[in-house]
Amino acid sequence: MDDHDPNFNFERLKAFSNANFDNGIRRALAGQETSFLIPVLAPVGDTLQLVSIHKLRLHGADRAEFSALYPDSGVEQSLHPAAFAAPWRYEQFHQRLGAANGILPKLEELNRAMPKVVITDSSQSALAISAKGGRNAIAAMRPENFRAVASDMRAAGFDVVIVPDNNILSRALARNAARETGALVANVPFQPGQNNLMSALIDATEQARDIDVRRLILEPISNAAPPPAIGLSHPARAIAEIGR
């Protein structure tokens, strides 16, 4: 069997345990190559449906490689704009997903997994929150999807916090999505060169610095706030906002 066999990869996801997750995090923080299996789910009516399985391979703080194992690359975003990745330390969820052949009740599963929906840009940031933040998070997988994912979660009745990655586009689109959906935005104190939350965790470990999880993850989520309003009649202010 190999990475191109859909049934094999579905079985691998079902068997991906909390111990597998913890070992992957230990290896990642030690700067060693490691990988994670991540389900990609689409909200369809009142269900969550498995539309892809991603393999995320980490090589230190700055290198990450993705491959779509099931069923094929790109299907989740071309057919389901509100699809999200769920890199959770949650073996019971993987087992339920397998037992239900990839279709689960939406509200029941989300309420069980997350008291508040935290949406990140990258799967790496959601992975870091699941590993160190004491909660699960979902990843929009690209900042252009913030709005669709946040809108779907807000329509389902959830409070939403958006956590952008450390780049101008991610921050700008997080703020735009929050303005349009009523979500809040977290302000993460990234250091230069830290692309996302997992990058920040690995970087701190490689530099032999203590990982201040409260400052990096917990407080930004707890203190998330509405973004500042931008008047449409003031384009200069909008341009300045994108550059922040």
C-alpha cells in the first residue's frame, strides 16, 4: 500500500492516535522531520463530510510540505469553499469519522470539539493551537477562505476568532472577514521570520528560549477583538490598513 491508495489512507487516518500526534509534536519541536495526517471537512447541510486527507510534513521552523492523499488534490476548495482542515489531537474524532464513513453531524461534533471556533490561516497554526493551546482549532488553508469558513460557523451560531499568519495578506483578509461576519481577530506577537504559530514554537525551541504559550497563543485568543472599521469612502485608510 502507498500514499496513492484512498482506502489505505482512510484507514491510516482512523488509526492516527493521540500518541502519534504527541510524538509528531515532540519531533517537530526538536527540529526533526515529522508528519501529520489531517482530515479536511466540508460543511454540507447539517453534516461534516470528509473531502480530503492532507499529509503535512514539517522540516524545522520554515519548511512544510503538503500532499492530498484522499481523494485528490484541490477538491476541497474547488467544490467546498467553506471546507477546513482539522489538525486535532483527538483520536476519538478520527475513529468516529471512520466508523461513520466520513460523514458526521455538524453541530454535535463542533460543540464537542470546540467551545469557541478558532480559525487559522494555515494548518500549521491550527496544529500549534491543538498541541499547546489547550483547544482545537480549524484552518481555512488559505486566507481567501477566511470569510467563507467564518460565515458558515457564525451562521451555525458559534462565536468565532480568526488567527492570521504572520504576513500582510493574512492579516488584511482576517480583518475583512471579521468585519463581514462579526468574528473577532487575534493579534499574535510574532517575531520576525516566524511565518505561523508552529513556526514560532519551533523557532523558540531551536533558539533555546522558553515557549511562552500564554503570550503566544492563549492571550491573543482570549483577548481577540473586533477589527477597526474602515469607511468605504476613505480608500487611503483601507490601503493603510492592508499594510499594517
